[in-house]
Amino acid sequence: MAKESGVPGKQNRHLPAFLLLFLSEGDVHGGALWNRVSQIMPSHWEIDSGAVYRVLRDLEERGSLTSDWDMSEPGPAKRVYHLTKDGVAELELWYKDICIRKQNLEYFIQQYDDLVARGLLNLDT
């Protein structure tokens, strides 16, 4: 059953894809990645910084990213992430997967809209 804020499920499912996509534009630290994700995701998904850092760690363990510490600015050092050749390959896999999912979701939407238009769903209950 759907919750008021949305359907329960895996809101972080495509988080690795977005992080790889953002890193394809250039090296960046984790906080900047979290800010970017926060700007594009629906607020009710509540993706926290911990989820971003867990995914970054997983991507690094898979060899899709590397990282090093940037101590060039005042304040605490920041871990800067770099996309690898394996990361570019993984990004391509995500692209193909998302395209297939998009096609399936478009089919679902069309079928649902058709049911509503034909009056076969009672949306008032």
C-alpha cells in the first residue's frame, strides 16, 4: 500500500547511476555530490549523506571510482572522487538499464491512463 509521501521501496536504487553521472563531469568531493543529489531528488525520498557515502565506498570497492584526500584548503581534508575506466563502463550499464526501465514505466503509465479513461478504476475510494 502506498504511503502518503510515496510508494515504499528503494529510493536509492539509482543513486550509483547519478553519482557516476555527476563524476563524469569532473572530480568532486562527497559533500558536493550529496548536495547535487539532494537538489534533483524529490524531498520526500530523504536521501541522507550516509547513503551517498555508502554508495561511494561501494563504487570505489568495485573499482568504478578512486579517491584521494584534498588538503589544499583550510579546514578538514575532503575526500575527492575520480571516475575510472571501469566507472565509465558501469555508467554505460546503468544507462542501458534505465532506458529499459523507462520503456517499461512508459508502458505502465499508458496502460494505467487507459484504464482510468475507460472508467475501469475507481479513484475516489
